[in-house]
Amino acid sequence: MKSREEIARINYLIGVTSREVGHGNERRVVAAYTTDCPKGSCPPWIKSVRLANQQEDRAGTDIVFEVSSDSRHDKVLLQVKSSKAGQGKFQSKQRDGRVDRRIVTAIIHPKYDFCMIRKIITPIISAEWRRMLLKD
């Protein structure tokens, strides 16, 4: 039987590991669109991709996609999750108003390469960008 201290330490380490996996996934998503984006694999309407600043991060955004067309410049906000359960918890917070509903989510596993990351995320960002353009 483990002591309370041992269980608390294990839970702490699991939390640290989960956060590190999350931060690593966020950095890999940005890299997939900035450092390793072969010609033609990134849509021209995605102008830049960056990690969220501290204020954006506190509000639930992990990554900011700067997007633009001839007539409009805007941001698509992304929350990266590594599991369906994490995505579900985040979307629950959106439904009850604790997090901005405009933030889109994507599940990215640590094993995904840059090509797979773009294959998953680009359609999500594209759909949100189209929704934003049609809304106005």
C-alpha cells in the first residue's frame, strides 16, 4: 500500500508529464507550419502561426493562426489536445461558457510527424476561416 505522500508524488509527476506532452505538441504544431512547410503544403491564406501569448493562453488558446484574404485579416485560435477525453473536457468548458466558443480544437499525438499534423489541422483551420468569412 502506498502512502499519501507517494500517491501525491505520483500524481504530481503525471501532471508534469502531461503538461510537457502538451507543450511539446504545441511547439510541434507551430514548427509544422513554420520551419518545415514544403512549398505547396501550407495554404497561402495562412500568413503566420505562433504560440499563444500569456493572455491568450490563460483564455484557452494554445496556437494563433493569422489568416487573411484579399479583403480581411483575422486570427483562428486553436487548442491542442492529445486525447479525445481532453478535447471533450475542453469542449464542455466551451459549452458552459468558461472558455471562448470560437477556439477550435485538434487532437495531436506526440508520434505524429509534421505532415500528419498539417493533414489534421489545416482542414480544421480552413473550416473555421470559411465560417468566419461567411458570418460577416
